[in-house]
Amino acid sequence: MAAPHWRAVERARAFDASARVPFAVLDRARGRAIPVGSVARAHLPALAAFSDLLAQDAKAGVQLTVPSTERDAAFAHMNQRLREAGLIVAWRDETYPVIAPASGELLATFERAASRFWGTLTFGAHANGYVAGPDGRPERLWVARRSWTKPTDPGALDNLVGGGVPHSQTPLEAVQREAWEEAGLTSAHLHGLRPGRVLLVQRDIPEGLQVEELHVFDLPLPADVQPRNQDGEVAELMCLPMDEALAATNEMTVDAALATLDLALRHGLLPADQAVALAARCAPLWRPA
């Protein structure tokens, strides 16, 4: 049997590295530049307006040069100007960390929407809410349809619980928060929450470059639990048989599809030949937990 064409796996790694240049933060105290992301070559002329904050070099790319105590303010100033120019879109008024990917060091904070412009590392957390069958494996999967007014992927299918991880929260804390906002689930519903894999997504999107560690969780739910959205960001919630949910992954957001396929792999829900093929394609995305 031919393996299904799970588009999300290819889309998770679809980016043009040649279209971007490195972005780093200068650590004056240690006399070195710390790589944190990348910016589009096409945006270099716009960044030239911030010569008091940024240095541009043909080989080194772009560096934020201000003292560490001024980084947040510098980002706030630049991001507002870039927003006014239409280069940063889907503004959220949410604070995200600027992390050094190699060390995990927190270097600054800024507006969530800016992360795609600067190509910085972000974190996502998704939970597969499922109803188990007699053998304990997922038999039905809760699938959400995103609100048609969402700034990103409106109307697409999604996991029951999922979202970005803001500054000062862990992926687990983000899932716990989103569980109430998106599905009306309380702490009593989350006692079975368990971590799955961590996947690295690196892809070009309309907002810029998504570089994200996606933390996947499993959430078994009793058959009589009826999730109810609380924040207006979900158009509908559906409890689908697993085969229907897997068939619908090409209608899901990339993150949701990856989380769903990860569930299927870990719980042995696919025919053996499909599982082997999918695991080989997904393995480059897997990160240490």
C-alpha cells in the first residue's frame, strides 16, 4: 500500500536559507556575537534606518549592538517602526523571549509577531486530546477548527489544545493554560497529560521564518467529557475516529498535523509499512526532550 502524502512533514522543513542572513546579538561583556536568528535579505534596506542600533556586515549579517540593558527598548522601537511599514504583521501584544538557541540563554524579550521577522527560536505546545479504545490506544481524536477570524491559518483544523509559549511560561504551563481557554478543561481533566516528542519546525511562512520547537503532549479524556471553547478562537470541536483524523491531517495547520502524526507513531496507529516510512521522514525533526 502506498504511503499517504503527509504534506506537513515536508512543509516543516521548507525554507530558503539563501534568502536570509544571520542575525546575532552582540554580547559586549564577553566580546562576542551570539547567533539568535536570521533576517530576510529583502529587508536589509529597511534595517539600515536603525544604524544606531544595528550593524550590518556582508559576511556576519546583522547584529544588535546596544548594551544588554537596552535590548528590549531597542527591539520595541524597531518593531513598532517595522509594523508601521507593514513588515511585521499579525501583532498580538504578547511577549516572547529572544533565546540563544545554542545555550538557551535569555537575551531579551519582544512582541510575539516580531519573532518571524527576526527568525528567532520560539516554542509551541500542542496536546492531542483523545478517547481511548478497549486496548488503551487512541480510538477517537478531538479536532478543533480554528476561528475564521484568527490572524494565522483561519478555518484550518487544529489540535484540541495548542498555542505558543510566551515569555516566563514552560510548554507544560502553556498547555495547561490553553486547555481552559481553548477547550474549557480544568486541572481535573489534565491528570493524564503526558509529554510526547519535541519537533523542530523551520519553514518559510508569509510572516517570515518560523523556527519553533514544538512540544507534543497526549491527553486521554473520558468519553463523556465534552470540551467547550472559552476564548472565541475555535469555530467548532469534533471528536473523530482516528482514521478520519489522520486522513484530515492535510487540512490541519502544520504544527497540528505534526502533533497528530507523532501521536499515531508513538501509539502504533498506522500500518507497519506506513509507520516505518513516516518515522524515517519525521526523524530529522525530532529533538531531545
